[in-house]
Amino acid sequence: MQRRIVLIGCGVVGQGFLEILVRKKEMLEREFSFEPVLVGVADMMKGSILVNEGIDIPGFMVHVKAKGTVHDFPAEGAIVGLNSLDLLEQAEADIMVEVTYTDIKTGEPATSHIRKAFERGMCVATTNKGPMALHFRDLSKLAEAKNVLFRYEGVVMSGTPIFDLLEYCLAGNEIQEIKGILNGTTNFMLTKMEEENMSYPDALALAQKLGYAEADPTADVEGFDALAKVVILSNVVLGGNISPADAQERVGISGITIEDIRKAKAEEMRYKLIGSARKEHGKIIASVRPEKLPLSDPLAGVGGAVNALTFKTDLSGPITIQGSGAGKLETGFAILIDVLNMHKEM
Amino acid sequence: MQRRIVLIGCGVVGQGFLEILVRKKEMLEREFSFEPVLVGVADMMKGSILVNEGIDIPGFMVHVKAKGTVHDFPAEGAIVGLNSLDLLEQAEADIMVEVTYTDIKTGEPATSHIRKAFERGMCVATTNKGPMALHFRDLSKLAEAKNVLFRYEGVVMSGTPIFDLLEYCLAGNEIQEIKGILNGTTNFMLTKMEEENMSYPDALALAQKLGYAEADPTADVEGFDALAKVVILSNVVLGGNISPADAQERVGISGITIEDIRKAKAEEMRYKLIGSARKEHGKIIASVRPEKLPLSDPLAGVGGAVNALTFKTDLSGPITIQGSGAGKLETGFAILIDVLNMHKEM
């Protein structure tokens, strides 16, 4: 069955998603009766194109890679130069994929894209933390009112399943607490400091060199990124309604020295930047801080630029899932699984 | 919506499932529109009862706990004393829950129960390794021919999701390899040997005392239990069609001494009993053997009577899930999630 898709954001994740659609074309049709039709793409840097008759995906990908632009891809009947909201207004699509950059302070422009898509009766798959950390409840209500689906598996831990795990595999459990390593950059740095006796500034410089950390590393090393994810998990998984300002604590790793790490190692302990949330008397207690874990803790063994999350459940006990927290194909896959699960339910 | 359930096997797991149905009654109705009606129970030791009008579950549980019998539960119109196959013949049920003991050599009586249920148009949820290790392909075909559903989440790692994880959360990925700690008893023993300098015989005696190991511990310590799970994963996840005799290797932990473990520890390595399977030129390569893992391996950090499994995927990278591999509520939950997922699809 054909599903008409409009893609907002054509950076690494958007292109990763398109690459998967091309690589897995036959399998997706054979096993899931899923035939994607790309009707429009808008990107702040690369321009926009709308072709309601459908865009040839393999040809489009070659073009984007070669030219770095979207608007001048040759296609009959193409409408070019629309801004993203006008493009959504004119696109005839079943699903919007929202993978623009994250602005954690305003949630824009992603939140406006999602609202517009819902208003136009489209289902939405997104990997964008901004709208999820700031407007999850409003957006969910709007999706319900418009009778469309809203999916966001890639928002936390990219292609490592969290929200689908709860919905399809752990349904019936009460989730009592979540606790995890939600930022790969800081976990990479802590691992290097312990395993290679690297100082904090050297570990940071290496993370920046490898592209794990930004030039301004504040969001990672001071725990803001992990906190946004804790807030999202609190609201989606624990039924809370908090914003980052409501957290009890946000401490990053910039105060951790190699001496702290050595001392912990001598005690058979290990520092990890832990994000956690639980409900106490109906109130969410959420925090991000470095914690010294015994080596027997499932999270202590998680090394490198990897994410992991433990769910404490009432029936299944503690369940921990570990995997990549970033990456082109990994995050592209998160969009794919959202689109496939919506495709089944539409 | 009412779903009529017949329960074959009323031991720890069967009673765990019933306990969950009682504890979660309101939630299951409210969130899943799921109203279970228990129409019959058969157990080799406790007798059988068939009440097509429905059995009061809380009262039945009190009776089973107090008396250790099933057949003399007072219920109007009850038919008692049928053997399990005759009970299945006369039961009016939508779903059979099969949780009898595992016979890994013959797969009986569970395989006959499952066939009979399919013949009678019932969907099946089971936690029984026997039929799955020996007859998965035949049983799947029969379910398909009879247009009924067949679910078995609890067969490997009890309430820690494996098969649902693949179906609902990782669909679209090619699974290239599976590798895991699939036997909690041996992992408990290895952990005790390393952490408390316990000898192999002492660790085994402790595992037996705590009820993790049987009086005859062969199935656990020689790797037969782990191998049955590797075979099931090979056939279900990798699309193979192998039996335990087709495995390349099956070595247990009985040859591992405390000196081996100490030596590994000095090299920052750790022994784990690893079950693994991959496809090579269309052929399944499956094995169980102790492996010395670097401490950075996600499986090296898994301590105690816990299970863990890594899926190597082509899009999402390696994904590891860790959790309980046994337990009354945990395995009872595995049946619940199977029943809920079938309920949605029926």
C-alpha cells in the first residue's frame, strides 16, 4: 500500500531515512506491504521541493549528495521555494517526517511543523527533542483531536527502542523508575578518562575531534541534553507533566577529575552520568548527576559512546536496554520503525 | 472484550499468570478492553476442571494454594477428571496457555497440547522450550493453516522481551548474529566464583540450595539448556531449521576452575557462558561455550542469575537487552504480553 510522505529536514537523519527506504525497498514492500511515495522535502539550508506526483528517491539522493541542494532537483510539475509551513499546507501526504535541528529553548520550528501536519490530518514521526521536551502533552492532545498518530522513537537513544519497547513488549507493567546513561558524548569521555588515564580537557578535545561533542560542549557536559531526555521520559513513560526547570538536580561531568575516577576504580566503582526519574506521592522526582556505581550495576558496564536505560517494572523486574544513541542509519531507522508501526495502524 | 482462556499447567508459571490477571484486572479492562474468562485448567499433578461458563479466578487461586488440587474446586456445572487433551477437545476457548513442564527430548506433552489447540481453532501462548526447540516450523505452519496466532515470548529470557522486541521494535533490520547469556544458573555460579573466590563445587552447591540449579544440574552446567535456547533463536530469529544435534559446539562450565577465572581477571577479562548463532553462506553456525570477554563487552557486565542477549543488526547496530530469565511473575508476565498482543490482533 502506498504511503505519501513529506520530509521536513534533509540533513544527516533525513538522508539516513531515505537511504534505508532505497536499500530496503523490496523487503519493505514484500514483508510490510509498505510503498513509500516521497511528495515533498523542505530544508532550511537546502531549499524545498513539492511534487505531489512523487519524487524519484534514488535520483533525489544522488542530487542532494552532489549539489547539497533540494530545490533544483529536476522533476516535472515541481513547486519550489515554498517555506516549510507553506509546503506542508500544499502537500498531499499521509505522514510528515520531522527531523529538523533541535532547539531545546523554543522547540521551534519543529513544533509549528508538527502542529501544521496534525491540522492537515497527517500522522507524524519525529526525532526532535525540542517539541517533545516542551510541548508533549499539547501535541499529543492535538493528535488525538485530529485522529492522527504521533510517534517519536528516535527522540531518546535513536534507533535503540524505548517507547515501542514499553508499548508493545512491556504493556501491563507499571514503570516505577527509569534510570539511564542518556548522553553518549559524556559516557565516551568518562570511559576514556578511566581506561586511558586521560584528563578531562584531553577527553573533551578528543570527543570534539571525533565529532561527538560540539565546539560549545555545554549541552553535553553540563547535563542539559541528558536532562531534556529525562524530562521526555518522565512525561511519556511516568505520566508526568514537567519541564526541565522542574528537575531536582542537573549536574554535569565538568567537575569530575581523573583523581575522582581513580579513587572510584580503587573501590571497584565507576562514575557514570545518570539521568533518572521516579514518581513519589504523585510527584515526579527527576535528576541528572554523576553517580558512582558498583561494577555489578548493569549501567556500570556500559562503555564508550553508547546509551542504556533501565526500566524498573512491577512484574518483569529491572529491564535494561543498551545500544547506539546516535548515528545516521540508527536514527534513520528510528523514523522507519515509527513509520512502519503507523502504517500498520493507519 | 471477553477472551476465553484454557490453562494447561497450573504450576508456578500458570499460577503467576492467574495472579497477574487478578492484580491487574481493572487496568487490563480499562487500558486494553481485555476481560479474561478462565474456562478450564488441567495439570498433571493437580487434576483438571472444565467450566465453560467461567471459573471465578480469585476463588480458584485461593483453592489451589490451600489444597494443591484443581478438580475439587466447587463450581456449578464443572466437568472434572478429563485428561488434558480431552479437556481441550471440550473447552470453548479463544486462547490456550501452555505452561506444562519442559521435556527437551520429546517436547511432550506440550507439543500435543499445542497441536490440539490449533486444530480446535485456539490461539496459543506458551513458555515451553520443548515444542519450540523441536517442532517450531511444523507448529508455525499448522497455526498458519488454521488461521490462529502462536506466541512464545517467555520461552527465552522469560519476561524480558526478545521476540516482541524484534517484531515490533526492530522490524526492518536484518539480524546478523545473536549472542547472549541465556542460562541464569551458570551465570550466577561464574559470578560467585569470581566475586567471592568460591570453588566450582561450592558455587554449584549454593545454586542448588537457592533453587537455581536442579539436583541433577547437567542441563544447566553442561550447556544443554542454553543450547535449546540458541536453537530456538536460530530458527525463529535467523530463519534456520536446525535441531540441537546440528550445533557446532556445546561446552558447559564444569571444566572452568577458579584459577581460570583468576587468570582472566588479571587480564581484565571475564568468563561467561555464551550462546551464539549466525548465518554463514546460508548455513546456521550455532554454539554454546565459555568465552573470555573483555570487560568492555556489554555481556561482561551481566552479573548474577540474569540473562542478556545482543542482536547485531544492520541498521540499528548492536542492541543488548538484559533482565530476569526466570521467576513466577516475570514468566507469568511473558504469558500476559503474548495474550495481550494476540487479543489486539484477533
